[in-house]
Amino acid sequence: MIADVIRLGPGNRHLLLNVAEDVFDDELVFDRIEKFLNEKNHILIVACLNGRVIGQLTAMVHRHLDSPDEVYIDNLGVTPQHQRQGVATKLIERMLDIGRELGCQNVWVATDLDNEAAAALYRQTGAVGATVSMFSYGLAE
């Protein structure tokens, strides 16, 4: 199996019309796709096989006032049928290339401590792990 890895933008968003099951966490929403793809610092990379999206990676470039720019990988998903076949690795490798092209000096990703498959993937692609605490604010009413 050889999947094509493509960075999406407004001109090729039509690829999101044919997405395999469980590639994204939830249903895609057209308005959100438009907003995401039109943001210059947002990145969406997809893996396609025979015209169907079988994997995706979303990321954002963080611009800082006092330190080098970095990329935050927000989400990575591969349809269960194609997991453990190198698709996620190809997505990560493409993201690392994009980060370099953009002049970023760091790419980071967070995952749950018990997500052993994700931790193995990140280690295998060269990431170094660190334990951190995460805090979040709920803003919905």
C-alpha cells in the first residue's frame, strides 16, 4: 500500500468529500474546514489511497515574540483498516519537513500517558518524551 501525502489548502479541499471512517474524531463541518484552511498558520496534511482520505494530521504554527517559531501537532488520525502500515509515520515525516520549510525550530505534540501506540510512533519518528501537566478552561456556556 502506498498512500499519497498531500498538504491541503482551499484549492484542494474537495479531497475531504471522501474520507474513510474514524480518520477524524468527529463529523467534518464545512464552515470549520473553510476557516481552518484559510488560516495561514494552520496545516492539514492528508494521506490518500485511491482518492480516499485514510489519514490526517492537523497542526498549527506558533509564532512567538521571544523565542523561535514552532509547530504544534494538534491531531493525527488513521482509519483503523490502515493503521500500523506506515501512514502515520509518513504524515509525521511530512509535517517535520513542513516545519523545517517554515523555519520552525521545534515540533511538539501531546498525547495521553496511556496512549502507548502514539508514544511508540512519536519515539520511532525521533521525538523525545517529557511528562507535563495540562490545564484547560471550558468556555462554552
